[in-house]
Amino acid sequence: MLDTLLEIVNTVRNNKGLATLSDLKPSQDLRNDLGFDSLDLAELTVRIEKEHGIDIFADGFVLTVSDILAKLAK
Amino acid sequence: MPDKIFLHDYKTGKRYSYNQLLADLNALSNLERYCYKQDLYTIFLTIIAANLHQIALVLLDADFSYEELQKFQINATMLAEKEHVVPPSINSVDELVGRLIVNKDWELTLFTSGTTGLPKSVTHTFKSLTRAVRISSRHAGDVWGFAYNPTHIAGLQVFYQALLNGNTLINLFSAARHTVLDFITSFQITNISATPTFYRLLFPLTELYPSVKRLTSGGEKFDGALSEKLLDFFPNAKLRNIYASTEAGTMLEGVGDIFVLNDENCYRIVENELYVHRSLLGKGDTTSLEDDEWYPTGDLVELIQEDPKKFRFLQRKNEMINVGGYKVNPLEVEENICIHHAVKQAYVYGKPNILLGNIIIADIVSDAGITEKELRDFLQSRLQPYKIPRIMNFVSFIELTRSGKLKRT
């Protein structure tokens, strides 16, 4: 799960000219640590939904990598 | 007078007092005709100086590309043009306000997404720009969270509401969530005007923000569930929903998503579309007026009561896509994608998204093996960031209608 999420995160990062990350930590904040703005977060949700069929923002808000993992584990 | 804060900007970490503002205005002897700047204080100073000296000003988004400016027929020489003025000697905020508000015919031009694929200019007068501004001693203590782009109509209206009441402005536009929340408390912000997207991105909220008296929402479809959640954390705030457009400025104030049409000389509904009388419009383009009198807003409404007329907004009649309060014209985006030599055809549309309202998607036909990243980089030099598709699907064909147009659903 973490691997496919890492791939998606890196796609969004690379698209905006940020470096590829080698790993993700559950505690990482999507905005402060991964450098995502609101447009990036929207892109991330669409890409995750495409891969996993789950809209991570559908029921409440996610701030960190572990918040996403929790939504995907449901 | 005590040295009240005019603006605090998190981007530069700088704080400007009203005394500083007056000193800077009193020192200015050369004024630009085009404002194409990044720094918020400099943008505000440029607008106030132009208004004060009655020099017509054109406001440009700082992220307009060189290609976009060329399309508006604005070149480097024009950007560098300056007008010499005699420096004023203004001694107080009251005197400044008094000298600004008499220039009712002063003109300010801004750009908005046009329906043809090219952004169009709209020229407002001071009068049309500040129609919704209320000056009163009741507002003297207001502290504004500034959450809009300063070169767009909503930002200008918040700016004038604050300036003309001598209020403090705290920049929150594009600020990180924790910065916004810190500032609401530390500056005791009383008023915030923002898009539903701005408010959505504040969640999850855990603390109460009792200083806020008024939360205004606009620029996107009203979000009822969001409003209820906001009131849990802003216990002293009143919520209001504003309907405004670049062409006409602030027009109507709703209760929830319901608007009352109280003046039939100014507004009317024809075939479910809201029309606005030309008397409310900025100058600018009059070609789209019907009978030389009425401007079709492109907003479709549902009438829910006859007398007095009450309605709610349904959707856009044209194809404009609302991305977090920014209107994006898919035709403009398609046109720019198709400039790339590897692209044969492009179809741009909005996909509903819970964070931003919509996200821009492009279906692209290309037989030259271009990547999404390459195309995004190409578009970055041509379009403002919010107009660039966030998802690109490479497809083998795009369905056309019988008239040869892209099929839009």
C-alpha cells in the first residue's frame, strides 16, 4: 500500500518539479512535509481514487500520510 | 493617531502601519499605469496612489505569463510607462479616505476569463468597485483576514472595505493552514471573506475562534454542510453568502443558498438565466448586452418563490469551470495545449472534486510520445497555474459532435 502511495505522491511531486522521494513516513504532513498545495492535494485525491477507488477526502479531512493509509485500509 | 497596522504579510514577514502607508504615498511622484507585481503591499500602494491621483490603472495577475500579456497587447514598454504626479501631503487616514472617495469616476481595469478563450478586460469605476462597501464607525475595529487574490474583484472589494474604514488587513491568501489559524487568534481577526475551498482547507479544526464576527463565502457554489461545520468552531460568527462577478462586482447577498431578487430594475430572470442591468456593470465590453440593456450572467437559477422572487443558483450555462473560486475557460486551455507540436487534439473538462469544486482534466490525442510532465512544463510558461490540467489522459480519439465541435456534456 505504501509503495503505490509513494509512486502516486512522486508523480504529483515530479509534475510540479519537486524531487522524487525514496520513502514515505506515516507522520509526514501532506502540506508541510510533502510540499503540496490545494491543487496538488486535489490531484492526489484523483490519482488515489483512480488506483484504489476511494475518495480520501469524501468523509472528513486528511492531513498526514497515515490519515491516507487509514482511509485506504477501510 | 496611534500607529495602527495597515497590513501584515506572512509572505515577506513584514508589517506596515498606516503611518508608513501615508509616508510612502506622500513620497510617490511617478505612478505606473500597469500594476504587474508580486508583493501585496506594493500592489495596494500602487492601487491607492492611482486612485488618489485619478490615474487609470490596469491590474495584472503576477502569474500572468509573457504569452498571456502579449495576447492582451501589453508589452514591456507599456509596463514601464510612468506618469509624473505632484506628491500629496496627506496627514491622516481620514484625509486619505476623504480624498479617495471623491474620485468616483477613477478607472481600474482587471482581467477575467472570457467566454471565447481569451481573458477579457473589465473596467470598473471607483463607484462600481465600492458599491458594496459600507463605511461606518461600527466597522472601525474590524480586522480583516485577506484571503483572495488582490488583483481579482473579490480581493479588491475586501481591500476597499478595510481601507475605507481604516482597518487592519492580515494576508491569508495562499497561506498554509496553520498560519491562517495562528493569525486568526494572534491578530484577533474579526472578518474573513473567502471561497468555500479556502474554508474547506482549514479543516480539521480543533479549537474555537471566538474573535471572528463575520464569515463571508463567495466565488463558488454555496456549501451548506461546510457552513454548519464552520459555525461549530466560529461560535460568534454570522455567515453570509455573496453572489458577485468580475463584470458587476458584488450583487446579491443570500441566506444560505437562497437569494431574494428585490429590485427588478436591476435583475431579472429569463429562461432560468440571471440577467443584470447595465447600470450595475463596470464599463468595458458591451457587446454581450441584450437590447443594449441587460447582461446575461451565464448563471442558471431555479426560481423557488414568485412574490417576492426567491431563487438559488444551479450551474453555469457556459462551459466555464470553477476551480476553487477561479473560473477556467476550457477553450483557452485546449488552445494552449494544441500549440504543442506533439498534440493533435485536446479536450479539457472539469471533474467534480470535494476540495476544489472541480479539477481540470485533459484528454489528449498525440502520436509523438509526449509525457504528461513534458506537457505540464510546456503549459507552465503559457498559463496561470490553476488553468493547467492536473490529470492528462492520452487517448486514441476524441468524440466530435456533428458540427465538428468537441462534444461537451
